[in-house]
Amino acid sequence: MKIALGADHAGYEDKDRIVQMLRDAGHQVLDFGTHDATPVDYPQYGYAVGEAVASGHADRGIVVCGSSLGIAMAANKVPGIRCAPVCEPLSAELARRHNDANVLALSERLTGWEMIERCVHVFLETPFDGGRHAHRVAQLFEFGDMQRERTLVAIETGAVTDASTPKELL
């Protein structure tokens, strides 16, 4: 599998460890940096990994920053990216199985190495279940003018309508 990685100055140490772990496991790695503690802007690394995955240059992506949150928000700005910040293996599994996450966001400051290592393995090994989840994942990219109008109506009326799952998927 080809995996894109990126991290800011608060996540580069674990990112470098993940790079080595992935290479040792036989994966091809695209390492966008950063490689030291010199302060950098995390959005640029989230964008680079997101674009690598969205464009097909990589199969999956992993981003690391101090909290996992900012870099995940940046990656999720790239059309086609479903980046999940996780701190334990069950969330990594569900992000893949139910949400078809294609980028994993990790926190160097809040998550220990053993937990990060396990999350990476689970993220790479878990397939997307598809089925009843596929149409929901597709909706993640439908937020255009029509969806915005429906959402504004829901805000004005205080209720969401037309949110039922198709009977064949129940």
C-alpha cells in the first residue's frame, strides 16, 4: 500500500517512527515532512497528505500534530478526504469500517506510542463495510446549495426531515 504522511513540529517524531514502521512492513511511503522541531504551519501538511490521497498518488494518509485536531481539519478541507482524528483502536476501526476514512489523524502529545502503533495497524488492516454505510458516506460530499437550503429549513423549523434510511438498507 502507498501511504502519504505529514506532520507539523509537534508531531514529527511520531510521524518519523510511523514512516519507519510502515517501510519495515513493506509499504511505500510518501513523507511530506516536517522533519524537525522548527515551528511550521500544520495546515500545509494536512493539505499535502489530503491531496496525495484524493489525487490517487497515495492509497491512504496519516497526519500527526500535537492534538490531531487542527491537521485533521486541514486534511478534511480537501475534496474527497475523510480524515478521522483517533486516539484508540476502536475509533480507528469504526472510522474505516463505517466511514471509509482514507486519512488517519494522530496526536503526538495526547496519545502514547503503543496506542498510536495499534491505531495505525487497525486503520490499514480494516476494510470498509459498505452496505448501509455507503450511502451515508456518499452524503458527506453532497453539501451544496440544495443541502444548505434543507439544512437552513431544519434550523428554522427546529427539525430535520427526510433523514430516513432507505428500507432496503435496514
